[in-house]
Amino acid sequence: MGDFGGAPAGGEGGERGGFGRGFGRGRGEGRGRGRGRGRRGRGRDEDKWVPVTKLGRLVMADKIKSLEEIYRFSLPIKEHQIVEKFLGDKLKDEVMKIVPVQKQTRAGQRTRFKAIVVVGDNNGHVGLGVKCSKEVATAIRGAIIAAKLAVIPIRRGYWGSAFGDVHTVPCKVTGKCGSVRVRLVPAPRGAGIVAATVSKKVLTYAGLRDVYTSSGGQTRTLGNFAMATYNAIAKTYAYLTPDEWAPTKFEPTPYQEFSDLLVAQGKIAEKSSQLVEGAH
């Protein structure tokens, strides 16, 4: 993952100088903060979703019943409406930071705004998205979509005896981004999330209730800190412990299982496009 360092301080010279005087006319990180407002940024055009990928068509036809079926076959999700369809109103989002970034051009400094957004359902699914745009609202909207496309499953476990609901990470895991290193350690019930504010938000949206954390590096860089935490919890499904070693039952992928449906839909789409071209 790339670094998400902030822009240099100061703003002498350039187009108008300073961070709040660029194309976006924003005030930096004080604007656009969310507090888990649910499904934000949905326009009228999104209510009429027309899938453009094979996976989207299978989801629209109710041939795939859950996100776990997609994760089982490692199918890439290219449409954020797929995640919205399965998680629905349970998916919450929060703007963690909006930071202005600048690029020096021959005409002066070009200021844009970078938004960092975390989404999750507090029950085993979390995503982190980053988007840069001239306008603050556009950056937030793009970051939310990027976060939904990056939603991953989180494997949870127990600190000791396996009774009750899963509440912590199943084992020690470490994630890194840039110079930041984040280590997650299982914790007993009632310990809570012992972490900094940034990583605590990501872990909370992932559905973890008890975990110890240890971090190192330049943790003041919020983007790298959040991404390192995201990479750490993503590793919970990187391998399976012996208690998860069930006999492997090979199944066809959804593309193979519903190939006839996809072929039929492709022919219908081709005919409709030919009719449209003929009308013109």
C-alpha cells in the first residue's frame, strides 16, 4: 500500500496560498466528519442499479445469497451496489479525516482534498477507502464507494474457552503501511479495545469487542495508521488454525454454475444494443 502522508504546511505563493483557497474552497480536516450515519451518498440513479459485471448480474438474479459465497471463491467485487445489497442498512460509514494535498504546477499550487473513510457493519465486515478530489463532497462520496469495494470478512475468535459469542482476534496478527506497524493481540472478555483513537474506530466497525494493540512508527500519519490496522485484521483469514481444518469440498464457481444464465443475459444485452443502434 502507498503512503498517505499529509500535505506540506504553509502556503506562500501559488494560486492563492494556503490550504483553504484551492479549487475546493474547504477548511481542511474540520469538514465532512461523519458519526456512523449509515448509507450516505446514495443518489436517485443508484436506486436503478443496472449491473455491468457477471457477478453483479448473478447478485441481481438472486443466484448468490451472501457475501461469503463471493469471498469463498475470491471473486473481485467491482460494483459497490453488491455490498449494499447484502449488508443493507447495517453498513455504517464515518469520515476519519479530510486532508488538503497540493501539487506544484507551472501556474502555481493545485489544491485538492483527500478523504479517508471507514465502513463496516460491526459484525465481521469492514472496509477502508481513500479518495482525492477538488471538492470535499466529491472526495467523501468517492471514498465511501472505495471503502465499500474494499469490504473484507474478519475472522473472530476467543481468548480462552470457546463459549459465548466470538469477541476478539483468533491469534496475534501484524499489519503495516509505510513506517507504521500495528500488532493485534487477543484479549479476555471485558478488556475492551485497548488502542489509539484511529485504530479503535477501525476495530469497532469490524465487530471486535476485546483486543490489545501495539503500534510503532509514524502513527501521526492517520492514513497509514488506519491502513496498517486494516491490513492487520485482514490477515485473520490469511491462514486457518487446525480447528478450522475441515475436509475440502470442491464446488464450481458461480460463473460455472450459472453459465447458462449469463450466456442468455449476454445475448439479450447484445440484441438490445443492436436495436438501439438501428434506431439511431
